[in-house]
Amino acid sequence: MFVSTAKQIFRLLIALLLLPAATVFALDEGENMMPGIELPKELTVDLQKAYQQKGDSYKPRTEHLHEDGTPLYTNRLIYQDSPYLLQHAHNPVNWYSWGSEAFNAAKRENKPIFLSIGYSTCHWCHVMERESFENREIAEFLNQNFISIKVDREQRPDLDASYMSAVMLITGRGGWPMSTFLTTDGKPFHGGTYFPPAEFLQLLRRIDQLWNDQQKMLIDQGDRVATDVNAANLLKGKASKLGAKTIVQATDEMMSLYDELQGGFGPAPKFPNETMLFMLLQRVERQEDKMIMNSPLIHRIQGMNQCIEDCLILLPCHPLQQHE
């Protein structure tokens, strides 16, 4: 009986040794670490399994790699099938996908939410990823002080539309990547688009300080923005006649933002806003505003058709023309 038992144990050991390495998920020391935080070991093992199940054709998109080419970091986006989200699955940021897990973590840890929305062919989304989300210092601060959520706008256009409305209300403009800061129940209190890394880290530190010192102020701000977004949504599809006073106020606001030195409106990034440009041109055509008619802006706008034809099809645009 002893001999029979010994043979069974020996066969079991041989079988374990012959298992493919990919099916063994023992963690080495420190493998469950991300910048600034330690992930639960059970979660890390599950993330490794999900990574292995992607197969040999899957290539992690990150600069943080082991010598054998495997990623140093893997976050919860590895569970997703969106190409855009998978591009971020090996950032050192502890990304969550949109869902109850992220919001429960925010409430449990009393942390504000950083919501980043983009899409796979967005140039500035990839720039911000390379500059900020692959940056260990920024990732560490995000991991320690925020719950970070990544959303693919092509999968969730409803979320994109809702939070874009909030960013437009807060900043007067929108674009991608959309960078929004939320309360633990998802109400936006601050937002923007692309941020250079130094500016982004400075903003994160400021919001963290306000969350710790004046959390009620941020929550109240979130309530106000959410109310305004809901009110704006109720007015969608309803046309109303604009009075002359409203048009003049809008024109004055636009012209106050115009950058005569470098072109465009407001600070960078200066994404073109065709609605604003068309409105200004219409006012010039109707000779309704001498200040606009005498502005160098109008001469540049009136030449844009030729710029678009020449620059976009035949020649690269001058930076100033790109801004405008």
C-alpha cells in the first residue's frame, strides 16, 4: 500500500512539472505592486491569467517591460475587448473600467474620481497617454489619491455626451481626451481636455488638496454642474429665437478670447470651433459689427477656404493656420 501511494505521489509531481509555464501563476515578490499602491494578490493572479489568455498575438502597448518582453504592469482594462482600453491595460495607472467596482472603491476610500474618455484613433489621447499615463510619478499620485476610470467613447457614446456637456459648461469648450474629475457618485466638478504632464500633475495635486480641505465645496460644485447638464439636456432639440442682445454678448465673449498673437481662441490646446467662426462670418456679411470687421481675425477666416484646399490636400498648414 505504501509503494502504491508513493507511485501516485511521484506521478502527480511529474504531471505538475510537465504543466506549461503559462498555467502556473505563482507571484514573485513585488509583482503585485503598482506605483504607489499594492494590489491584492488574488487580483494580480487573475490579471496575469487574463493577460496569458490573450495569446501569443497580443502585444502589450507600453514602455514598461521586463527583459523577456512581458509587461511590468497590468490593470483591470485587460478584461476589456475595446482596442482603445487594451492600449491602456499596461499603463502604471490603476485603471478601472466604468462600473460599480470603481464607484464602490471611490466611496469606500473617499477618493475623487478621475475620468478619462477617448478613442483609439485620437492623436492627443495617445500623446497624453505617453506623457502622463505612462509616467510613473503621475501614475503614483493618481493611484494613491484618485480612482481612475477609462472609457472608450465609441463603446459608451452616452457617457461621452453627458460628460462632454459638463466639460463644455465648465470650460466653454470640449475635445478628446476628455479629462473630468467627479465626486464619488459621478457628478463632475472640474474638467478639461488634454493637459501637458507638468500642468496635469499640478492640477492633480490641487484637486487632491481641495478634496481633503474643502470637499463639500467640490461636492456642491458637482451638484450645480449636474443640475445644469440636466437642464441643458431638456432643451436639446428645442429651437428659440435669439435676441440681438444675446448675439452681441456672445460675439463680445468670443472676441475677448481671441489670441491676436498666436491665433485661435483661448489658451492651448486650440481646437477649431466652426460654430464660432461661422457666427462671426455671418455678422460680418450682415455688417452688424464694425469691431469684428476691422479685426485681423476676419481676414484670416475669409482665407481659410483656400488654406483648407491648399494645406490639407497639397501642403502642410502653417501652425497659426492650423489653430484657426
